[in-house]
Amino acid sequence: MTDTPDNLMTTPAKPVSAFARLWQEMSPQQLMGVGVAVAAAVALLVGLFMWGQTPDYRVLYSNLSDQDGGAIIESLQQQNIPYKFAEGGGALLVPANLVHETRLRMASQGLPKGGTAGFEIMEAQKFGTSQFLEQVNYQRSLEGELSRSMQTLGAVQNARVHLAIPKPTVFVKEQQKPSASVVLALRPGRTLDPGQVNGIIHLVSSSIPNMPATSVTVLDQSGNLLSANREGADQTMDATQLKYVREIEQDYIKRIEAILIPIAGQQNVKAQVTASIDFSQVEQTAETYKPNQRPNTAAVRSTQTMEAQNGNPNAGGVPGALSNQPPTAATAPITKPTTAQGANAQAAAAAATNANSSTRKEATSNYEVDRTIQHTKLPVGSIRRMSVAVVMNNRNVTDPKTGKVSSKPYTDAEKAQMTSLVKDAMGFDPKRGDSLNLLNSAFNNEQEVIPEVPLWKQPEMIALAKELGKYLLIAAVVGYLLFGVIRPTFRDIAAQAAARAEAEAAAKAAAAEAAKHAHHGAAQYDAQQAENSYEDNLQLAKELTKSDPKIVASVVKEWVNKE
């Protein structure tokens, strides 16, 4: 014999890896199932990883104009910041961790500039534009310019101005004053003080002719009225007056506590003050007259003297027409009466004249009147009435023998002295109705226990739990795929491979045993074959033929040679 079975059995086989052998022994259905499972696991892992890496988007800006939106998107692209648009809302979204940083960068670039248009509207006037359209464009220009001016304030993020300008008329009774409404969108955490609000009001009223400051209304984005109600200023108090009242009350509280704390201690005095302030504006004009002065001491203002004399002319001549005619010229000879006769004639004439005449004299003297005119304007914000309440803790007294500290109230004399001190400090005035109440009592020093927020309710822990839950969910899905799908599949395949390996080992051992005893004769082999059942031998022969056909070939060759 040239080739023996022993020589054939000693030939070494190529080493094959367990995974390759397992892969080769899998059926097409198993290969397809494993491939689908692995592909699904990989796709799920990739999806979970991408979901875990996807940032949470928040609103960066909303209600942007086309011009501002394009500029902001261009800036985001230059900075490699991801963005997207919200469906239906028109809001621009960026990752939540980049919102504040991006807003600061945009603000440094002057974005957004706002979609309001100013006087550039007037530059685009078309030929044939009506007067009504020109007036509308002019009003829009004013509103846009005022909005831009308000947006220059640090606390104002956006502003809108609505002007109500009536049509001009030549009738005085039909003339109406213009008015304006301003809506301010303030930046987060920023407010406007009353001075800034008044500045905005006067800015608008000064920009529109004949617009009073009382016709300007200012609101914020929450609908709060920022402008004071000036029309009813005599009945209501604005924010400035309320602040003045609060400052007055706090000032008197500090005065009272400053004078009582050295006596009672830092935490042993509590004071409250209620001040009634008179904000009414009062102007008074008084005109007073003093009693009449003596003529010799009074100043003469004017003197008036009047004299009147009444007399009847003497009747002469014969009644008739001749006596009513003018005298005729004298004719010669003219005779001159003697002195005695003339004197008598004059005396008789004077007596006759005095008997028929009367004389009247009047004298009026006007003296200066002592009059005083006083114009008084009372100050605004004077204290009308004040009410003060003071509570004092009992004093601590230490026993010199035992050293024990006890709480004892103040005596009536001590309370009277402290009441006098408080009255002097507050300027107590009983005429205006001031009241003071000082109470001495033991304080309750038990501090209010504020319950701590549980750890699981704190916002930081909630955010951390959400983040951890995301990764735990990814780990759970990965674990399920590895230990629930892939591992059982490979376990079944490995079990089948192990069973096949055992069958192959048994077949090889039987073949080797048969090969060793082949030279003893075919009879012994036939006896061994007879001991096994026909089905077992057939199955063993098939597996042996598949696993190692060389051994089968050598056995058959041996049989042929023996024959």
C-alpha cells in the first residue's frame, strides 16, 4: 500500500477562527436575521446619539423685519451659529446655551435696527401723489423718527408711536388739540424712572405743534400706564408725590429710632409713621384797610374848592318897549352929579343889588387811604397731620447676685421721658392734630422658619435629571439591543455550532478508529457497523463525508484494494 490511513490522519488542517466557522455554518435565514438586527441596532444607536447631541432651541428674536432678519442671518452664518425658524410664529431660534451670547454680539453690531421708517419715506414720493397720501406719509415719518429717538434709550428695546393729528380748520370753536400714544418694549430687567418717562412725554409733545404734554400717553409692553394722570392732578397722586410721602415717613422713622436706639438697643425699637401731606396749590390775595387817620397826620391826596354867586339885575325905566331897547347915544349938555349925590346913588344901587343876589362856597379835601394788598402762595407738600406709633421691647436686667438676665418693662416715668423725646424729634404739633402712641411690650423673638425647597424640586436638579434621563434612556436602549436581541441570537447560533462541533468530533473519532482498524480486515469493520443502527450509521457517514472527505476516500480505497 502506498498510502495508508494513518498517513492521511496526520496531515494538519488549516486553522479556522470560531467566528468565521460560525458565520459559515449559519443558514441564509439566520444570516439575514442577524444582518437586520445589527442594522437596526446601529441605526437606533446613531439616532439616539444624534438626538442626544441635538441642542434645545430658544427664541432669539421675534417679529423681525425682512431687512433685520437678513442681516441677523448673515451674521449667524459668519459666526457658524446654527439657527432655524419657528413654524407659524416667525421667530428666529438658536441653541439655548447661545441665546444671551448671541444677543450681546448682535447688539454690538447694532442689530436689530428696527423696521420703522423715518423721513426717508418722503424721498420716495411718486408723481401725482394726492394730498391725503402726502399727509399720511408725513405722519408715518414723524412716528418713525420718534420711535427711533426713543430706541436710543438704554432701557427701551422697541417703541411704537401713534399720532392723532386733527385736520386744520379756520373755525376756532372746532379746533382740536393733537394727541399721541406711545408703547414701549423695555429690555428684560430694565425699568424707566419718572424722569425718563417725563422726558419721553416732552419729546413727543415738543415734536408736534400745539400738542400739550397732558395729551401724551405712555404704556409698557405689559400694559402698565407709565405717564401720570395730569388732568386729575388735584384729585389723584402721581408717582412723584407718593415717593415724596414715603421719603417723609422714612425720614421721621429714622429720627425716632435714632433717638431711642441708644436707650433701648438696636433691635428693641420699631416705629411707624403715617404722614398726611397737602399737595394742593393755594394762592391767596388779601386787601386790608386801617382805621381813618387824623386830618393833620394824613397825607392830602387832592383839594377841590368851588364858589358860586347868584344875583338878579335891577329893573329900570318905564315898562314897555322903550325900556327893552338899547341905550341911545348921549347928547349934550352932560351934567355931572355932585360927590354926595353920587355916593348916595352908588350905595342905593349896591343895597338894591345885595338885596337881590346870593353867594355859595364849597371846599373838598381827599386824603390817602392806608390800604395793604397781600399776595400769598402756600407751599406744596406741607404736612397736614402726622400719626406715629412706637413699640419698645422690655429692657433686660441682670441680677447682680445670680447673674440671671430677666426682662422687665419700663416705668411710667421712663415712658413719659421717651414720649417727650419722640415728640421733640417728630416736631409734634397738637394744633394740626398729630397723634403719638408709645407701647412697651416684650418682643416675640422667634424667627420664622422658612422651609427649604426639596432637592428634587430645585430647578438645577430638575434640569440635571432631565439631562441624565436622556443619557440613561440611550444606555437602556443600547443595553436592550446588546443583551436582549444580539446576545440571544449569537447564543443560539453558538449553541448550534457547539452541537455541530461535538458531532464532528464524534464522527472524526469514529472515522479515525475505523481507519486504525481498517488493516485488520473488513470483517471487523462490518461487525462494528452492524452494532449501530442503520439510521445512526447513515447519519454518521453523511456528517463524516461533509466534514472530512479525505478519510472517507481513504476508507473506500482501502476497501477496493482489499477486494
